[in-house]
Amino acid sequence: MKYKLLLLSFILSSSLLFSQITAIDDFEDGLPGHFPLATTYSGSTVGLLPFIPVVDSSTALMGTKSLMVKLIDNPAIFGPYFCRLLSGMGTPANNVVLSQNGYVGYWLKADRPYLGCGLILDDLNANGTGVGTNERSIDLPVIADGSWHLYQWDCADSNQWNAFIASGNGLIQDPVTIDAITFTSLDTTSIAGDTATVFIDFVCFNPIGVVPVEFASFIASASGNVVDLRWVTATETNNKGFEIERKFENSNYQKIAFVDGKGTTTQPQGYTFSDQTDKAGKYSYRLKQIDFDGSYAYSNVVEVEVLTVPGQYTLAQNYPNPFNPTTNIRFSLPQAGMVSLAVYNLVGEKVADLVNGLKEAGEYNVNLDASKLSSGTYIYTLSINGNVISKKMTLLK
């Protein structure tokens, strides 16, 4: 199996490329879900009639869903239009902080050739908080052939960015978040009253290099005790298929399934697999891609934590960990009962009471504010109906 990278002339023979990609949004259940937060276009949008973007199940680059956007020209306004599809609400709008060095992009499927697409980034302050400036990418012409195509921009290339607001300078100098995906009409001769439909999928960032045009990605997400695995390839050569290997906590990897590959193809291929687990805890997954000649290569490892298992009391590892000064603790109850969730220091002294009372069956998320505690290791303990579960956490100030 071979994969080519954009702008690179060599081919990785009989190997599988899994880039260290941050999936900002792929519009599947259980994943970040930033762009569906936008209820309509922003106030910066001009020349379009209102439309609320929707998560669509009719087409997707990978998985089963993408974001559908209809760009409906307002015939009462002459000239090109501009659409600013916000990534969410708040300041900054999107809570995934990205490095100023790397490539950011998304996959697009469109039906009109007069479109241009781009991005607006919130250029944050040096510490990754607040919005310093807004920079807008150059517009890339959209390929309207009904197929999926990747559009990407290099954060470090000043030729690809312009100031969006007066305080901008066209430079990505500090950590960033995505403010919006943008669309504009590059050709106004045929847009009057017309509607362009675009589908967006796999908004992503790669901090160590190009987000490849022909690439493979691997994502895991948990819903209850079911772990959904999704991966995508762009081209395949001699691909027999993928062995799926799983590791629980500190155990060894074990093969749990095999998924047939597509042999040789130049079209993007998406794969999915669902794993029903029987224990709560952290699971690691990797793919062993095997060629017909027997050669193979391993993917990167993805990790996911399963919190809920039917009939079991579960207590998840706090996140983030280490933390300063706040962290979240999740637990699940298969039945109602008197619940105690408390935090202790290493000499057994209780330092915080987080939950103490009757709780119904379900999943819970509790926040711990340790601003008054000293740095060190602490034990948090869940007690209910004779069941006691404890885990360690680390506070670093």
C-alpha cells in the first residue's frame, strides 16, 4: 500500500501514512462538534439569504456525516457575496488552540465552480488566550466536480494570509483558533438568484507538516461502552486490509477484528468499526495494514476512555491530569443510591467533598477547584451502595 504526500516526490512503499492530525471537527456524534454551534451566518456575511447549516447524513468523506451549507444568492444585492461560517460562540470562538506553525484545512464537496473558500483565524495572545487579531486566508478556487477535495493553508506562510480587521497584520504569530470557514463568489456572472450547495468534512490541523491531500487518519470515540473507530485513506495500492488491535490499560495488544481493504484505488475510502467493550477504563487501538504480499505497517495509536459499562459503577480518570487548578471527574451509576465523592491527601485527610447525597442512575461530571490546595498527589474516591472506587490525581502549581 502506498501513499503520496502533496508537494513530495517520493512514495512510501508498502506503508501506511498516519499523520499527527488534530481533528477539529468531522461532524460525527461524540466528537468536538464546533461548527454546528453556528445557528446562521455571522453579521459579516453579505449578499446571501439566510440558511442554517445542518449536519447531513447523505454524504461524508469518512464516517457517515458532514456539514451541509447552502449559499443562496440574494438577487436584490448586486456584486459578489461573502459568507463567514462561524466555528462557534465566545471569545475565542473555537476552543481548540492550535500552533502558529502547521497547516490547517478541510475537505469540501461542491456543485458550483464560481466559489472560493478560505479560513479566518483568531490570532491569540502569546499565552493562547484572548483574541489579538483576526487574519483571513487567501481564497482558493473550489473544484466543483461532485468529489471531495482538500483545501489547506500554511500558517507560517505570510503570502497566504491577510488582515481581516484593522488590527490584523496578515501574520500568524501566536497560537490560533479557527474563527470561521469562509466562502465567496469569485465569478459574479452566473450567481444571481443561484444556490450553491457545499458539504464540509474533517476540519483538521497538522502541527508537524502538510495536511496531506492523499492521507490516512485514525480516530476513536466512545459512546457508552461502544468504541467507534473511523479511518480514511486517499489512495490504496495492494491493500489486503487492516487488522484491528486493542490494548486495555497496561495489558498487551490483541487482534480483535479484520477489515478488508479496497486493493488498489485512487479514490478516498472511509472505514468504520465498532468495538463493544466490557470494562470501564482506557483503551488503546492501532491498525496493522497488510498488503497482499504479506508486508505490513502499523498506524499510530489512538486512545479513548470508556466510562459507562452496563451494570457497573465506573469512575473515570480526572481530566486534565496533571491539572491547575481545576479538573473534571466523571462517574456513572447503574442504579440510584447515596453517593459520596471526596478528595483525600496522601495521609488520608479529606480535603474536599464533591458529592454527598442521593443520585439517580446515570452519568455525572463534577468539577474540582483546587485553588486552595497545595501541589501534590491526591486520591479521589467514589462510594455508593457498598462499592468503593479510588483513583489518583496530580495538582501542579
